[in-house]
Amino acid sequence: MPTLSLPCPAKINLFLNITGRRADGYHELQTLFQLLDYGDTLTLHHREDGELHLISELNGVNSEDNLVIRAARKLQPLARGIPTGADISLEKRLPMGGGIGGGSSDAASTLLGLNALWQLGLSIDQLAEIGLTLGADVPVFVRGKTAWAEGIGEKLVPLETPDLWYVVLKPDCHVSTAEIFCHEQLTRHGSPIKIATFLEGGTGNSCEPLVRKLYPDIDKALIWLEQFSPAKLTGTGASVFASFKDQITAQAICEQRPSGIHGFVARGINTSPLHCALGLL
């Protein structure tokens, strides 16, 4: 298995309920991570000299700071002394800073891919634990299921969602997750809800009022998309989304989006294509 080419699917948060703030600064939350059939592509080629080389189109991001390399570095000491390295090529389709999990998904695909390429034999639980040290969203991609999440996003329960198509729009702005979570006007003490409440539609995004206030471009994108279907912010932004019953309708609306806004259409899926590619079903 000298080379692997793997998908890195996007996610959206179908809702986000912040229920408290922990002493360590992290926030307790509830959300539903919906996986999408659209994302980046990661290609891994085995090297025996222990070197890690990343080829990516990302501008302004130091290779060692990229979550892909950071994930690979986490695995190298677990190779039982065998020289392990890789040439890693990352083809980006997901916009940076969009709140759709691009970096986290890339990291998860790196962990699962190198675990197979280097024959480390680590379990999904072990890889998810390593992934959590890289970011709160990494475990859901490692586990590969659309899921209800609690804690800081790492307590996951797989959940089957309806077969829907999503229009995802990314205005030309970047939202700092740290800025939103630290902002004094963020609502942090929502009442916990049950899965049944979500299924009945009684949910929202705790961050959306603040993000709309601070970022007019996101507010405008939500207003525009709301014409066609209930529109929501994913995570802390900057992306917004709306659901549709068929691809043709979703595609037609996406093509009408205002200029200067990145957009794509994707199908909601319950199992990650990454797990399909690696035979982990």
C-alpha cells in the first residue's frame, strides 16, 4: 500500500446550543454534525526515510502549522521505531475559515490514512483520542458518522438524518472562532435539549445573533438564502446553509448566489466516504 488517495468530507452544524463555559475556557455545547459528500482530497505516498513533505495550495500557512503535518507528527512516535514518512498532497476545495471542518477533516484523513499506510494498528477510539488533541471537531471525522455531539463536541452519538441536499455559501470574510467564543455578548447558558426537540425543529445557533451583528456580509448572505429555505449559520461561521429536497433545486439556487460569495452544493450523508475508501464500514 505505497499510496492512498482519500476524501476529506465537509460538515455543517445543523444547530449549535452552548450550555456553559468550563474552567479551562472551553465551552460545553450540543450540536449535530452533518457530514457532506463534498470536500478536500488527501494523497499519501509512503516514504521510508522518516521525512514528511506536504504539497498544498494553501498560502500563508507554514507547513509545520498545518493540521495535516501536526496529525502525522502525532503518529510517528507510535511506529515502534520503524522509519515512517510520507509525501502528502492536499487538494483544497473547502474554503478556509468557513466553519465546515476543512482542517479538521484533513487531519482526520491523515490519521486514518497513515494508520493504514504505516500499518500502525491503532483503533478508531485511539485515533479519535489523538484527534481531540488537534481540535474538538476532529473526532467526528475520525469516527465517520453524522452524529449528535455534546461536551466540547467529542461525545458523539451517531444519528441518521434525512436525505437532503444543501446549498453552502461562504461570504468573503473570516470569522475567528476564538473571538466569538470569548466575546462578552455571546449567549453561553442555553438550556440543554433532547434529540427529540431537535427533530421537532426547536433549535438554533447560539453564535448566530452575535456573528450577524459583527459580520454584515454573513447577515446579508443569510437574508439572501432565506428567500428560498430556512437559512442557518454553521458553527461560528463564516459559512451559511439551507436544505433542499433535490439536487436540481439546490444547484439552481446556488448558481444564483451574489457575486463574491463562494458556494457549493452537497448531499447530506450519514457515513463518511473516508471510511468507505478504507473499508472501515
